[in-house]
Amino acid sequence: MAEGTIKRLTDKGFGFIDIGGDKDMFFHATNVEGVRFDELHEGQKVTYSEGEGPKGPRAENVTPAE
């Protein structure tokens, strides 16, 4: 599992994870595990698996890091 920090959350049910490079990793509320999307906050550390969505790479199985 990869780790990153939530950089931005939107009120439309998706967000972006800072993965330490030039690009951020997109994720959708349906890819959040263990907590509800609205329990996440910007600056929070998360773990995720890299997957492929219809528009390119996306984070899947997003969970708060312990």
C-alpha cells in the first residue's frame, strides 16, 4: 500500500492525495474504506492502492493511516 496526504477535498465527493511528486492522485468517495468520505480532512495521512479509472490513475482502497 502506498501512502500520501490528502491535499484537497471537494463537496462533489472526490479529492486528491499528495503523493510527493508533480502530480496528485485522484480518488472518489466510493473508493474510501473504513470511514465515510465526510470524516476525512485535508492534511490527513492515508494509505491507498493505485488503480486505473476511466480518466487515468486513481487511488483505491483509501484508508486513514494509523
